[in-house]
Amino acid sequence: HSIATMGSPSPDAVRVVADTLKQRASAVVASRTASDAVGGVQPLVDIINRSDAATEKALLEALELRDPELAEEVRSRMLTFDDIVRLEARDVQQVLRGVDVAVLAVAMKGALPAVEEIITANLSERNREVLADEVRMLGPVRLSQVEDARAAIVRAIRDLEATGVITVQRGDEDAYVE
């Protein structure tokens, strides 16, 4: 609770936390059996999912060097911006309601066609026009800004999933039956 309600951290504080996470992740993956005894892969996935894009990338790269098989398993369990295509239409609409159009416009830069399609299909005609205008006016955008915008949307998805408002279809989970 304390972490969630504090203000923006200084770059030095972020660096210290990132370094600590990297060290702990290294310790966790140093011994596969040790990580399984502690609780398996999911706690590591949860930590990485809550990290900023740069820390996430660094952790996954370090993990890839130490244990490529585990790195692939972690990646397969992580929620990404592209996973929005796995949501039901009403869930996409719920996510989009809580996302500022400026953030969405930045996140859409370079998005996969399937992602663009699912997002625009779940916006009203007016909001589609506003989003298209925002994207057009942006011009080139730094990759780090796109990653940050996408991370904000992923956080919104995770928050809604955690509160039971939406359901994210993961990997090989069963589809719904009517």
C-alpha cells in the first residue's frame, strides 16, 4: 500500500530498485529448483509485470543469458500490450474508458494491425476520429514514450483484471462455452 500511494520516485531511487530487482532475479533464477521451491515462476512474472519497461527488458535479457528455457516460460506468462486482442469486446471497451486518448495515441504508434483493429473497433465513431487526429498530429515518437504508454495500458488491464472487472484469456486456457 505504501509503495502504491507514494509520489514519483527520483531517478536514483528507481535505479536502486532496478538494481535490487536484477540481483534478486539473478538469485531466483540461479537455481531453478530453488525458484520452484519458493513459489515457482509466477512470483517472478508478477515482479517483472510491475516493473517499468527498461527494468523489464534488462531482467528478461539477464534471464535469457542464464536460463533461456525459463526466460521463454516467463515471457509466455507475461501480459503485453498486444494481449489486448485476447480480451472480449466489452472488456476492451472497459479498458479504453480508463485510458487518456493522448496516451492511447502514443501507444498506437507502430502497433500491430490486429491491435489497431481491436482498439478502433471498440471506440465510438467520435472517439475513433479524435484518436486518429491525435495519432496524425503526433509525428515521430520516441520508442521509450511508446513503451511507457503501452505499459500504462497494460497496468490498466492488470488493475481491471485484479478487481475482477475484466478477464484476460491466457495462453491455452479454455474458451467460453454458451
